[in-house]
Amino acid sequence: MEENRNEELSKEAAETETTETGHPETAAGETEQTAAEGTQEAVTEPEEKESASSEEEDTKKKGLFGKKKKDKKDTQIEELTDRVQRQMAEFDNFRKRTEKEKAVMFEVGAKSVIEKLLPTVDNFERGFASVTDEQKKDPFVQGMEKVYRQLMTSLESIGVKQIEAVGQEFNPDYHNAVMHVEDEEAGENVIVEEFQKGYLYRDTVVRHSMVKVAN
């Protein structure tokens, strides 16, 4: 009986050790599975990164080379818009050029008319120079003076003005020297007498003054 009891005790002890230790094969299997899962996760992460980067590259390529073809209507609209803009620019240039040409033509025409009127002004002034003091009271002379003043006022209103001469330094841009005289009282190259008045039209010389200059 003691032997049987000892055998039972031995069996109980062996069962207890097996229960505490667990199945060695099961534990090893669980360890291997955990390691495999970790390796699989490690491999999956770079694959996901590579796929994401490849998608970004594809998107960039599409943005650079994958432009959509323009619609025919959009192309026609762009062409018509460009044509209209060009025509508007050409018309604006034409308008400016025409205005400039008109201004030049007006200047030339006005200058021509003024040149034809100046001899009449000269004749008025010569006539008044020959009038005596007694004749100045004559109504006819007074009427001629009024006509002369009206004519000069009209010329001044459109930009005609007389060129200053006597006492001024000779300037070939405005004066035409027809005589030279030795005069110690007058300075050198100074105008001492005016034979015919000169006129400007808007700062443009219509007629030079005919003058005598001191040496």
C-alpha cells in the first residue's frame, strides 16, 4: 500500500509541475506568431509609405503633363478677345495720330493766315506814323485807330504777340539784322532800331524782327 501511495504522490507532483510550467510547445508557438506579426507590420509600413509617395508623384505628373485639352469654345473666345484688344489699341493709336496731325495742320493754317494779315497791320502803323497832331482829332483817323485796336486785340486773343526788339540783345532766333552801326552809348550786340516788327504765334516765330544792331 505504501508503494501505491508513493506512486500516487509522484503522479500528483508531476501533474502539478506540468500545470505550472504549461505546454512548452504552445508557448513556443505563441512567441513565434508574435514575432511574425511584428515583422509583417514592419514590412507593411514602408510599403504604405512607398505607395503614398508614388501617388503623390503621379499627381504631380498629372499636374504638369496631364493638362486638359482646351475646349473649342474657349479657344475661340480667347482668339476673339485678343483680336478685339488689338483693334482697340490700333484705333487708340489712330485717334492720337489723327489729333496730332489736326493740331499741326491747324498751326500751319493759322500761321499762314497771320502772315497774310501782318502787312495790313504794317500799313495801319505806317499810316498812323504820318498823321499830324491836328489830324489825330479827325473822326476818320479816330475810326481807323479803333479798327486797328480791334484787329490787334483779335490777334492777341489767338496767341499772337509782338517780339521785343529795341534795347534787347540781338538773338538770331527772333531778330534779323539788316544794318550795323557804331554806337558807343549802346552796348555791344544790342538792337538800337527796329525797321519792321516781328511776331510770334504760340511761341513760334511768324516773322522775324528787321533791326539795326550796334557793334
